[in-house]
Amino acid sequence: MIFDEIDRRLLAELQAEGRITNVELASRVGLTAPPCLRRVRALEESGAIQGYHADLDPATLGFTITVFAMVSLKSQAEDALRSFEEHVLKLPEVRECHMLNGEIDFILKIVSKDLQRFQEFLTSSLTPAPNVASVKTSLVIRRSKNEPGVPLG
């Protein structure tokens, strides 16, 4: 799909404020409400907009620990990679999972209530996962930037 300037403005506004009303969105991008809604639906159907969500504060909800885990597997065969990915999908503490190239096969973003619960998760759910050779973890000290989405200008 080719995106024109109005599409890009719609995407930028929705990325910044997902709960904006269609009327307000239309006003911001210079459209009336009906064509604005049609364009948003087309962007959703194309896959450019994959969903809407609330941005929650982990600490307020009791998740005081964020950890990045670098996971190396014993085998990088496709079935071994898929098996690990399927395992990770079942772990609610894992909020992001990215397959990498290089020495590390996956990097995971994990949230936990506290250090003890993270350690229990690490030893009971992650380290014994299928095909895991090693797990190296780094505890987040502070978050300096959290900008979801893509830079639309």
C-alpha cells in the first residue's frame, strides 16, 4: 500500500493518541468525519494499524523489575527456533521477544513483581526451556526513552 500525506498524518495522530475521536482526528488532518473513518479502516485492513492499546505503568501495577535476557540456543535449526518462540508465547512475563543475528539468538523483555519472582521465573520457565544453551540477563536501572511505533515525522 502506498501512503499519502493524509495517511501519514492519520497514522502519526493515532500513534500519539489512540483514543482520539474520529471527529477530532478528521479535524486535525483536514478531513470530514466519513472519509476519515474510511481511511482509518483502510489503514487497519492493510495492516498498517495492527491494534490499539493502553500504555500501562508497570510500577503502578506492581511490576517493579524489568529485565532484558539474551538467550543463546544449542541449535539454530528452524524447528528449534520455532519451538523456543512457541514456549515464550506462553510466558506472560515475557513482553517482547526478538530473534537476532550474531552470538545471541533472542533478546527478551521481561517484567516481574520483584527480584525473587524474576529469579523463580528464570530458573523454572526460561533456563529449562527447549534447546536453551545459555541465558544472560541485565536488570534495567531506568528507562530513558519509551517511544512505541515508528518515526512518522
